[in-house]
Amino acid sequence: MSVFIIRRLMQAMLVVLVMSFLVFAGVYVVGDPTQILVADDADQAERARVIAELGLDQPFHMQYLQFLGGALSGNLGESFRFNEPALQLILERLPATLELAFVALAIAVFFGIPLGTWAGLRPESPVAKTIMTGSILGFSLPTFWVGIMMILLFAVILGWLPSTGRSDEITYVLGFPTTLFSLDGWAHILLPAVNLALFKLSLVIRLSRAGAREVVHQDYIKFARAKGLSESRVILVHVMKNILIPVVTVLGLEFGGLVAFSVVTETVFAWPGIGKLLIESISFLDRPVIVAYLMIIVLIFVFLNLVVDIAYSILDPRVRLQDMKS
Amino acid sequence: MVSDTEPTLEVRNLRTHFFTKAGVVKAVDDVSFAVRPGKVMGLVGESGSGKTVTGFSILGLVDAPGRVVGGEIRYKGENIATATDDRMRRLRGREIAMIFQDPMMTLNPVLRVDTQMVEAIRAHHSVSHKEAWQQSRDALGRVGIPSPEERLRAYPHQFSGGMRQRVAIAIAMLNRPDLIVADEPTTALDVTIQGQILYEVQKLCEETGTALIWITHDLSVVAGLADEICVMYAGRVVEHGTVDEVLDQPAHPYTRGLIGSVPSRNRRGQPLTQIPGMTPSLLNLEPGCPFKTRCPDADAVCEAEPAITHPAAGRDVRCHHPVTAGAPLEVTA
């Protein structure tokens, strides 16, 4: 097992290195930030001074090597706009995004798995068909539009929930700032979390349904019934554990997606997370922040992949065996 | 063979039909037989003759769109064809157990063997986990699995096919059922393992007085194991009798064909007798004898459905032209 983890870690480091190059090169070609950063009426000497100060007069490979050197000591550059370390800017806003992504994931799991399993066990029933139609809507309706409609309905027309922003009632749990311990916090997070969850919820429903339909016809399910087990044990233990394997795999990877693509939801609901920071940084061509953001996302994905591999080996004993051989 | 003991299971005129979009499939159509304690009934037939569906009907495990539409399944006198789901759940695994055909598919791949055994005990008896675990360990030992204590903690994929089938048999015998339905349990195994398992099942049934229904397409297996044989064709029992009667003096042309197609050392070098044609589709079966299109003796009479006749006491044949006792089997050398 430990050999397996070390091997995965080394692969992960290689992925991060390659990604850092792609990200840096990608942002390099996007545009010239000096046009936005330097005042229009500055003279040539002033312009050259700013460019040299930001290190933009260096050739590409020197800039990249400097970035790598800084990154190794935990310095991902300073924001052009705020003159603060880019990493600090992101880490300040990361808890808000993680909180949002976590609640969205919880919604997707706690509603998706039961609904999908139910639909898979009784595929012909009208309720199952309604669930599946709903999941198609969840897949195909654009997130920003659903978000706006939710604000219109629940905040403007019904006035039940606040339309935008995050609650100020922050509690620190193990050093992690969260608003989930206050009613106001939940009132603020509910709409954006549901909005962010819709796509994943549909995905979980479809996965669980496909899993349930496949598993329920297996001989071992019939054999479990032939043993005289109660229906609830057959479904909750024998069927569920087999369904969970693909669901855990996909969800682990999708959690990275939730964090990375919360951009749209955060923009619609003015949620003060890293997605909103990214959009602002792109419009100012604030290179260090964009690069730092993308590197953080890469790290999250790589880390989640590792976690999924380990969780998978716990759920499915056959994977564990292969790992031991490798 | 007439026995005085009360049958453990008596199936009377069982009909199990599948209501598919293409039409009604009469998978089991008027099947009757009985098994007595400690006896083995061999249910023989080709693929698709309704053997397995008969087995599932007994356990109440026929999946939709199929259901039992007629007849009685009397278990110790109680008609379980009409029993409630809860009653059937209590019977399954405790009094009526089943062993499946493919041991690679019978055990849940993500649950440890001890989980799957302990739950089978605790579904019927309120015993502690520890006690159920010890019973499971002893049961594994009885079916010849070495170091059962260690093997209990393993997952199914760590067992070979033969070992898995032993585990399945051990699970079926856990609660000492009075009836076991074994659906071709040795088909997927190689012959040496097959022999061991046959021996063990026979021994266990004799010791505990368990009645056994052994479903198979392999006549040589039932020849050594069963007391009585039911030959099934197209969802019906076409011939029934003791194993010696049926194998030595087959009365139905289909049974004769089956026996003729078994390879034998005495007929080395000669081509095997074949039954011409294929098993008919059970969907919209033509009226009359279902075997008429493949039967060497078929004539105009066979356009009518044959009734069951009794050439001797305890023998049933569903044929207009049964071969009379003593007639030589044309395939014997």
C-alpha cells in the first residue's frame, strides 16, 4: 500500500510540473498586462521602469524559471493589482469556495444516490420517469440562467432568501472559517449551493440509476434474496455498495470540478470565493493571480485523484489486490 | 416408486408465464412432481426447457414480467405459491435454500465471505454476531474448505470457482433447510471438483434428511445422484420415474434422444445420435405435442396435446406413442 502511494505521489508531482509549464505559457500568450497596468499618459521611461519592476522585460524562459524557483519556496508571485502575494489572495477566498462546493456536493450525494437508486429499481414507474426527466433538465439548463431564475423566484418574488453574498456570521472550526453554524449562513448559501449542485445531482442520479439497473439483475442479488434477507438489507447493503464504487470515483474527481467551475455560480450570486477573484483577475490580466489560481486547481485535482484511488481500494477489494501486486 | 413418507415438496400443475411485449412465454406449463425427505429429484432438460424457472418458482424468486399463474407448490402441505412476501422471505434460506449455476456470480464481490454468511444466519435466528460467525466457520469446514477461520475473512475473488461453489453450498446448508434447489451447481466446474461436490452434497443430504432438487442437463450426473428423474421439455414434464426406470427403459422419444446423445465408451468411433432440430420457442408455441417437429414417431395424432399416461405405477409419460417397456433402445451397442 505505501509503495502504491509513493508511486502515485511521484506521478502527481510530474503532472504538476507539466501543468505549471502549460499554465504559465498559456497565460503568457493571452495578452500584455502592461497596457492595462501602466497609465495611458506615462512616458516611455516610466513604462520601461514598470515593465522591469514586474520582471516582464525578461525572456519567457527566464520568467518561467523565476516563477518555478518562487513556487518551490511557496511564492507564486505578487498580484499586479493588489501588490499582495497571489497565494495569500487565493487562500483568503478559498474557504468560501470550499464551503460552497462542499454543501453542493452534499446535496448531490444525499439526494442523488437515493433518487437514482429508486429510479433504477423501478424504471417503469412514473416517479422514476419524472426523476429522469428532471435530471435531463439539470444537465442541459445553463447554470447562470437557473441561478438568475432562482434569485428571481426565491429572493425577488417570494422574498424567502437573500439574493446574493455570503453571511458575515463566521465561526472558526479547526481554523477553518465557515458560515454553516448560523441560520443566516444557511440562508445565504442555500441558493448558490443548489445552483452549483444541480449538474452534479443529475450526474449522480444517472450513475446510481445505471448502477442499480445493472446490479439488481446480478445473480448475487438473487442469491442474497434466496438467503431470505430482508429487502432493505438487499438494497442497502448488497446493491448500494456496488453502486457506490463508480459514484465515489466520479464524485471525487467532480469535487475538483465543483471548486474550479464555481466561477459561474459565484459570479451570479456574488459569492466572495476564488471563482469571483479569477474573473476579476482575468479582466485586469493579473497574471500571477491567474497562474496561482490555476496551480491551486491543479493541486486540488491531483490530490483528489489520490484520495479517490485510496477510497476506491477500500470499497472494492479487487483493486486492493492489484495494488499489492504492482 | 411409492413411498409412505409425506413429501417435503409437492408441485402440482405449476404454470409460470412471462408476459413480455412480444407475447406470453409459457416457461413452465403444467409441471408436477414431488420430493421426499432425504431423496434427490433430478430435473433434466435442455437449455430453455423451464428447469431453472421451475426452481425460481419454488423459491418465489421469479422476476417480472414473469409470475406463477397457476398450480400449487405445497411445502409440507402449505401452498407457498400464494404465500405472502414476508412468509416467503422467512422460508427462503431457512427452510428452502438454493444453489446457483455460476459460482463466479453467486457471491457479492464487494462483501467479505463472513459478512455474507453471518447475514444469512442472522436473517432467521436472533444470535450474536460471534455465534453466527462460529457457525459459519464450522459450515465452511464441513464443505471441505481448508483453514476456514482464515478463509472467512477473504473476499470472493480470492477463491477459485470450485471453492466459491463450496461456499455457496455451505451458505445454502447454514440454516439446515429441509429442501435445497440446486440449479446446475457443477456445470461450471471441472470434473474432479464436480465429483467431490456431488459426493459432499449427497452425504450432507443423507445425514440431514434434506430433500434435494437437482437441476441439470447432464444425464450422467443425475444417473449417479438422483433417486427419481423428471425430464422436462418446452416447459412440461414429459417423463417421470425412478432413475433406473427412466434411464433403462425410456418411454418418451425425447428421453431416448437425450440418452442417445450422451457420449459413451461402448460406442467408440460411432457418431452420436442427434435429436434433429432445435428446442421450440416458448413464445406462441403451436398447439399439440411440442416435440412433434423433432420426433421420429410423430403422426397426425400428435397435433393434439398429449395427456399424461402411466405405463407403470409411479411413472408418468406425456406422449401419444410411448415406447413400451422392454423395447430395445436403438442406440445401445
